[in-house]
Amino acid sequence: MRRRPGIGGLQAAAAARDQYRSVGDNVAKIRTDMMKEQLATFRTQLEEFARKHKNDIRKNPAFRSQFHEMCAKVGVDPLASNKGFWAELLGIGDFYYELGVQIVEICLATRPHNGGLINLQELCILLRQRKSDREAVSEDDCLRAISKLKVLGSGFEVISVGKKKLVRSVPTELNKDHNEILELAQAQGFVTVEEVERRLSWTSGRAIDALDTLLDEGLAMIDDGHRDRKRRYWFPCVSSNSTPVADT
């Protein structure tokens, strides 16, 4: 008959488990301390890098984007505040604040034309027209500035429709039908009811209902001046033509 372990054996096993647990905790602490030390070293190097390449970060959009990626890897957000080390060193907090203000101005100015939905590429073009050559603006810059506007609860948001990114500045909720029509319109800038029915295999009622909603929201414009008497629904937000906006 197999003997059960005595009290001494149980105590020895418990002591061994405690010892293993203690060793495991010590190893985890050492690893954590090493990671913290490595991050601190990386942040110091990042600050030195920022000082050395300050002008490139300010003036070169591609360089600025890579710098943001480096910051993200060590948990640094240069845009978190307009005050502090990064703002004083680089001034990029002010850069994105000013960029955000200009984005709001452009979206408001173009809203009567596009209903509050503007192509991201078009927005960047209009921003570059306002900026000097020494302050080039990239799509990445626009996306970062808009993300800060979104945090403020301003209603600004970037949505994807097909291969294009659109900036929405009005609280319009677009459903799947609306997105499919916008994606279809990217080819020519417009659609007809008949085209929507044929290309998307929709009923006439479904197509007209979705188009009427987009029309009511100010995202579409009607063009009835054609010999075939087919109504065109134009969408400025996906059209290739830029919207003229006066400088302010």
C-alpha cells in the first residue's frame, strides 16, 4: 500500500513552490526594470534625435511621419499638449493646432458645395495652397490633426469609401447603401438611378430612397440637363475636381 506524504513532505513541497514563485517574481521584476531602462534610454536618444533634426521634422512631411512612428513605439505623444518639452523643442503642437483650425475653416467654407463630406486629397490640396513651401502638409499630417479634432468631440471624422478617404464634418450617419453609392460614383463623379439599379442589383425604390437621403443631406447635386433625360446625381466629395476656396 502506497504511503501518503507526511507533514514534513507537504511543508517541503510548499516551501519549494514558494521558492519557485519568488524566483519567478524576481525574474519578472528584472525584466520589467530592464524594459523601463531601455525605454528611458530610447526616450533620451529620441530627444537628442529631435534636437538634431528639428528643422527636418518641422519642414519635411515624410520625415515628420517617421518621427511620429518612432515616438509611438516608446509611448511618447508629441501632440498630447501644447506645453512641455516637445512643444517647446519642435513647436509641432502649434503646427497641428493651426492645421486643425484651417481644416475646420476649409470644411465650413466648402460645406455648401459638398454637404460636409470632402475628399482627403482635396482637403490637403486646399491646405497646401494656404501654407508656405517651408511648411508642407501631408495626408498623414491631416489625419493626425483631424484625430485631435475628433477627441474634442467636434464631429470631425475620416471615413473610407472604396479606395478613397473622406473627411466628414457633419454628424450625418451613412449606412451601407450610401457608402456603396458613393463608391460607385467615384468612377465618373455621378450616378443615375438606372446605373445604381443595374450595377448594385437594387430595386428602383431602394436606389431612389438612398439617393434622396444623400440629396437631403446636401451630399449630392441634381443635374437634369441631358438629352437622355436621365437625372444625374453628382457627388462633389468624390469628384476629381477641386473646390475653390478663397484664402483667409
